[in-house]
Amino acid sequence: MHALKFLGAGFVSLALAGCLVSEAPVLDSKNGKARPLQSGAHLVCGLTDDGALDECEPFVLIREENGAYVFVKEDEDPVRMRFRRIGRKAYAAQSAEDDAYLYYFASGDGERLALTMMNCPDLPAKLRDRLIDRDHLEVEEEDFTVCTVKTLAGLTAAAKAYHRGDAVAGDTVRFVIIKAPEDGAIPPAN
């Protein structure tokens, strides 16, 4: 799957096994206004399993007054995201995708921000069970094909598990947003 589809409608199908989703936003203008990126020209690049850049494409990033980011790519529908700080250079991220919201763990600074789609099966079993028991997450099937995030506490607990390294990121979507080089060059795929 191309991380570049992130900038177009339907970057990630809700059919992806285990992703954290919600029908209503968990992050809003009050709790999702962290600023991990500056407005301006950026690149979105896929990441290989060893962390190398894989195909980059340019886009323009606009930070709205309400704290949301808008990712704009020529001939594509804009994508909106919000970020909530959960630790030093660590964030829970929410992406509006069609009629749903998808959740990522983001880490980095203003020059390079790596995003990993959070997946329910990747969370430590004890944490996942506790979040489900306390009604912070909801699952429809026992194999965790899709987990619905119901609360801010559930979202931040999941993101913190990724930040601590407790969540084992399996077969998931990973990409990086980097500030575009001043010369406008797009790095080659590694």
C-alpha cells in the first residue's frame, strides 16, 4: 500500500485488519491542537521495513486557526488531521478519511514526523482488554478486525503503548512527513 494515498480520499480502507477507527472525532479544537509541523511545503514518503524512504510526493501543509492541519495535493481532495501530544516528540494523530476517522501514532519533530497506523492486535493484550472492559475501545469481532475508539483516554493509552515500545507494529501502514528541501528535490526511493 502506498503511503502517498494518504493525501487523497480513502488513503486507508476501513477493511484494513485491526485499525483503530471512530465514526465521530475523538480529537477536536480543544484537545487536538498540538503543533508537530509547520505550514508550508512538505513531502510524504512511504517507509520500508528497515526505515528507508520509499517514494516521496510533495504536498502543501496548512495549519488552520482551530488547530487542524490540512494536507493539500494537486488534483486530490484535502485531508484533515489533528494531533495531541502524549509525550516528548510523540503524538496521537487523527485523520479524517471519508466518513470515518483513523488513528496513528506520530513521533518526531518539525523536520521529520513518522506516522504508524495504530492497530488493535498490536496493542499489549492486557492493555487492550482493559480498554475494552472500561469502554474506551469497542470491538465487533474477537479477532479485532476493527476497533472503535470511544474516548480520548482510549486513544492516548493506545498511542502511549506505541511510544513506550509496548505495541508491536506488525503489518501496518507507516509513512513519514518531511519538510521539503529548499531546492525542491524529491529524495529517491531507497
